[in-house]
Amino acid sequence: MFDKESPFVSVIVPVRNEERFIADCLTNLLNQDYPQDRLKLIVVDNNSTDRSRTIIRQFPVQYVFEKRKGVSKARNTGARVARGDLLAFVDGDCVAPRDWISRLVTALWDQSADACIGTCVFPQGGSFVEDYLALRGIDSQRELLNESRPFPPWLLTGNLLVRRTIFEKVAGFEETLARGEDADFWWKIERAGGCLKYFPRVQILRRGSSSLINFYSKKFLDGKVSVLLEHRHASLSFQSRGKSTEFLEKDFTLRRRLKKCLQLLFFTENNLSFFRKVAYLLLACSGYFSFQVGQWLNRIRFDVMRMPLPVSAPERRPAFPAPHPQTEMA
């Protein structure tokens, strides 16, 4: 299907302390069925302190070092040294199937899109927190596109293919955001008039570990960043439940979260013990509390104390509807 005339794809892998997973990630990326002379693999070491650098240098890939910490900085650095018209992004803790790039390129071309995304699948059988994340579908692309969500849709950048033209038009990822850069990237593409499609059957496996400290830290940062995104995209409106809704992160209500969690744990068929269901419910509530603490902190800083925002507002554009999963061509 693909030959020497196929579009050139640069695969960018940001890595920070991924010594457990990076070897499997690169092995699978080097065994893609896409023409090897139309493929370039760029690994951006985001100032790792473990053995990641040593492991990466054992593979025939382009190694790039980015001293400034932050996944947005690493991705943008990789894009600057990339070749070709297409940029693929995958994380260092992911394992991609052999036809991953071929299917993304086919999806992009068939739909005449500017960018396309697939699904990140989270395995069961890990730690207590990892099993909870897999069960809830936390960070699930399908969940982030759900019609009933209280926030605008956004992509996850662990399974993404984007045209260089639109990437450069929106100036890549926002480097001032510690988290939420993927949501911001999607909304900038939509504001720029770009077309982004979701293909749920293009899947990769995400294996990153998560501890309780990591879980609460991410929730806290998500709360802080939600305020920055609200200010940055204050004029953004979107379609939810058939109505045009303004972007307000305060719609993340405890009632809404508890209702969804209770329904999943106690009113959906699963093999969980009662003790584990209660433990997951407590984890959900405490995670929500961590999110709120982070949100309150930045609301006090930027809404009450009127401190200058670290991010600027992008160009204002009309509202956009939520995308729907596309039918994938065989």
C-alpha cells in the first residue's frame, strides 16, 4: 500500500525517566510496516536522571537532548529537528502495534484531515491506582470526547499524527503549561480552522506506572491548569447535550463526579469486591479534592489577587461542535 512516494513521517518520542518502558517502545517503533526510508524516529531526552539515555543510544534513532523540563518543550524540540510533512507523537511508555503509522497515515489521507488521533489502551493487572485508572477510563480519548462531558473535547498526544503546516500555524504546544497542553493544542487547531478526526480502532498500549503520590500530584496540577485554560480560552464555547455551553471548569462538580463513579462501581457489572469498590470511591473523592485544592489556589492567585497570567489568550474564533468518532477504513 505504501511505497517510495509515501509521505515522510517523523515520529517524535518525548522521554523523561522511562528506563522501564523505552526499550519496548523503540523496538516496536523500529519494526513498523511503513517504508523505512520514509520514516524518521526522533527521541527527545527531557533531562532524564535514570538510565533512559543509555538505553536510547543503543537504538538506531536520532537522539535529541532537551534540558528544559516539560513535555511540551520536548515535543516542540523534536518537531524543530523533524523532516517531512507529517509529525507523529507517541510517549515513551507506550507500545505501538506494527501497523500503527500506516493506519494513522491512511486515516489522515482518507479523511483529508489536518490531524488524527487514536486511542490509548490502559492495561489491567497493575497497581491499585493503575487498575482504578483503567477501570474509570481516566485519560481515555473516548471519555474526553463524550457528549455529556462538562468541558470542551480535547485530544491526547500519546497517539497523534498531525500535518506540519497546521502544527507550525498554531506554534506547536504551549510551553508555559505544566499540564493541559494537549487540550490547548486541540483548541488552537480548531480556532485556526483545522480539521481533526478521531479513530478509536487505531490503538496503542500505554503502560506508565502511577503511585498514589503521582495520582494526587497530577490531580492537583490539573486543578491549577484548569484555571489557566479557562482564562486562555475564555471565549470558547462548545456543544454539550445538544446545547451551546461556555467553557467553565467549575462544571467539574462533586455531584457529577460521584454520580458517574457510583454508577460505574455499583450499578455496572464488574468483578470487583465490595471492599475494592469502596476503596475506588474514596480514591475518586480524594482525587477530586486534590483537583479542587489546585483550582482554588490559582483562582485566588489570578482571580482574587489579580496576579499576571503566565499564558496569553489565543486568537478568538467562533464556537465549534464536538467531533464524533469516524468510521475507519479497513
